[in-house]
Amino acid sequence: MTILQFFLWSLLKVAVVTVVMLLGVAYTVLLERKLVGRIQNRWGPSRVGPFGLLQPLVDGAKSFLKEDIIPSGVYRPLYLLAPILALGCTLISIAVVPFGEPGAGPGRFDLFEISDLNIGLLVILGVTSIGVYGIALAGWSSNNKYSLLGALRSSAQLVSYELALGLSLVGVVLRAGSLNLRVIVEQQATHGIATWNIFGGGQFVAFFIYLMAAYAETNRSPFDLPEAESELTGGYHTEYSSMKFAMFFMAEYGNMITVGCVATLLFLGGWTSPMGDLIGPFENGFVNAGLSLFWFVSKVFCFLCLYVWVRGTLPRFRYDQLMNFGWRWLMPLAILNIVATSLWLACRS
Amino acid sequence: MHLILFAVFAGLCLAGAINLLLQSHPINSALSLIVVMTSLAVLYLLLGAEFLAIAQVIVYAGAIMVLFTFVVMLLNAGREDRTLGSRAASRVGFPAVAVILALIATVILHTQGLGTARLSDGLSNTAGAANLEVLGSVLFTKLLLPFEVTSVLILIAILGAVALARHGDGNGERTDDE
């Protein structure tokens, strides 16, 4: 494969992944509105298109057409930079996620991953940690007390829970002996669901910690204090309107999808079938590739449903409860999990 | 390719550093520092030290600078008053800085080594895949003592910060009302 071919394929992959990701974001919003509607005993959006399926497109058009108001007291450069930073980081972090079986494309070209890195997992963590600035700068530059409070809450929350999140992943990394997401998945692939890290790998405590920390990282209920409507009128994006607000919105749901992808890759066996080798591999390479994509997407879908279910069920935490929970429970638990996993691995070898 | 990338990101790094000094608003300076750190991370990446690069992003750009911006926001620090500096500073200072930097650069270039234990001993001729493992094994065998001593040093720094921040009688109750 020549440099030019590689470049063109990569460009194509980036374009496709970005479009799919943005569509995914739009339909995650619809999924949430539908599911929360059912949980609250109502229908959710149902007027636009069959079953309300065109609602996301109409919402997008509405955001584009709305008047874009920039309040007079804002610090303009950072006010404009913040939504770009938030959405940009979300879209970058998807670049290292492998969606399907490697080597399914022409000439064993990786069709389902934009770039395969040895430190893929760390790249996701790093990009996410840069994404904090989007929220922090939005709150600060808006020159609004509610926004600032939301941004401060958010930065403190993200920094606190990033520790627990990072530590919860160490157990998985220890088992796989690599930070490459592909290697981590392949290590779980031997016997289907029995060798997934969450079951056979014995990493269910880590999965629980990851789940909690991920809710906090994405500012989702029950940890949605940075944008608590009842106290902060919307938090860090109070002063944003039109497409800039939509960008924050998209960043939040994009982060949900990324977190779902990471959970799938690290704990739920990635693109591999839960039944091991019972279904496939088939003769036809395209069927295999499609099947792996199907498993990946359905796992992420289940994870997103779990997200929405939790949002529809649990009330919001108080701020001191949030901090206590993060530092006093999740952190020590994550460290214990690392120690236990290391001991287990040492005894086995 | 490497050379172009190096030129771009070294330039970005320098521009960020100069911008950091010139900006009068603390938050702009903090953001310039983030630019410096992330472009340094790219330079590490170009040298093949991928783990170091991403650690730089996570630890410095991601965690430490968030605290910086956090404090700037919390204090709501305004613009600095800018003094033009004394004449002596501008006449002696800039040449002195140039001389010192040149001296350091020549010393490094000439001796090519700064201590007895060097990371490059263990890290030379490693492919990208082994980078992390080699780094880990060097840290936990050859450089174990400095590594552990550094962690103790950080612990002491944390204790010191807590002791300074409490400024009470040590029973958890503040003695002074503010």
C-alpha cells in the first residue's frame, strides 16, 4: 500500500467515522428521550416521522436556524473557543477505538479503526482530560455566576473521578499486559462471554467503579451537578445559544458513546461474539466483518440504554456526597482491585 | 516528515512560551502553558517516547493545569498591572539570559550526558511496542531508589501543603476567624 492510498483510505475512514459518530449522537438523544419518556409513563417524541425517528434532524435544523446570541459581558476569544474544544476532544477520542475485527478490509487494511496505537487507552484518557477545558473555559468566559459555579463543580468533579476511572482500568491492563485496545479485546476473545473481563476475568468490581466514574466524567445523572437545572439554570452552558449550545450538547452525548465504546472494549469483549466460536467465523469475509460490527454496536447500545435507565431512575447526588463517594469509596476500592488482581496474576503465573 | 513536524511543534512551543510571558491576563497565560505542554508532548512522540508523551498530556496538561485554571477562576484574578521594568533589567537581563542558555546548550551538546544513570541506557534501540515495558522495568530495577525517593518527596510536599493550609491548632479547628 502506497502512501497515497494510505492517506486516501484514512481520509475516508475519518469522514465516515465522524459522520456515523454525529448521527449516533443525534440518535442517542432520541433514544434517551424515548426511553426516559417510557420510564416516566409518557410517549416521548412521536410526531416527526414514523415513531418520531426524524426528530433529531429537525432538532439539528432548529439549532442551526436559531439566533446566535453572544452576551456583551463575555470574554470573546475563550467564549468562542470553549464549544469547539469540547466537541473537538470528543470527536478525536473516537479515533483510537477499534469497531470491528482488524484486517477485514482490502489488503488486510484496518477498516474499523482510524489508528491503531500501542497506547490507545491512554490516548482516550488524555484527550478526555483535555476536554475538561471546554467546560471550564465556557463557564469562566461567560461572565455569569451560574456558569462559573457549574464550571467549578465540573472541573472538581472531573479531576476527582478521573483518578478512580484511571485506576479502575489498571486491572484490565494488568491482565492484558498491554495498553493497546486491540490486544485487550483479543485477550478476552477465547471463550466468548466466559472470558470477558467482567465475568471470567474477575474484573466486575473494576467495571462497577468504571461505571460510576464514567457517569461522573460525562456529567450524567445522578452526577449531573455541573448542569443541575434546579440550582444552576443549566450550569456552564447557561449563556450559550443556538449551535454553540448544540455543540456542548453533542459533546456530552458523544462522550457517552465514547465511554460506552471503552466499556465494551475493556470489559465486554469488544467486537467478539458472546457465544465464542458457536457463530462463525464464516467463509465470507464480509459477513465476518459485519458480524463483528454488529456485536460491537449492540454492546454499546446496551450500555447507552443502561445510562438512560440510570438517569430515569436515580435522583441527583448532593455535592459533598459526590466528593465523599469519589474519594472515600471509589478510590480505595479501585486500589484494592489493583492489589487483588496483581496478587491473583502473580499466584497464577 | 519528522523534520517538518518538529519545526511546526517546536515553533508552537516557543510561540506559546513567549505568549505566556506577554499576556497580561492570567487565564491566557495558563492556556499558553497548556499549548507549550501539549506541543512538548508531540515532540516526545516524535522521539518515539509515546508513553512519556501521553503521560505529559494526562498529568501536566490534563490534571495540573486544570488546577491552575481552577484557581485562576476561583480567585477571579484580573489583569496584571504591567511595569515596564527597570532599565538595568532590560540591559543586563536579556544578554545574561542569552549567555546562560547558550552555556547550558553547549555543555549539554559537548558532554552528551548529565548523570550516571540515564534512561537512554535502557531505552535505546527499542521498538515502539516495547517502549512501555522497558520504561517500567528500568524504573523498577535500575532507577528504583530515585523513583521511590521521588514519591516520598511528593508525599512530604503534600503533607507540607496540608500543614500550611490548616494553620490551626492541629485539632482540625481553625483558631482564627476570617
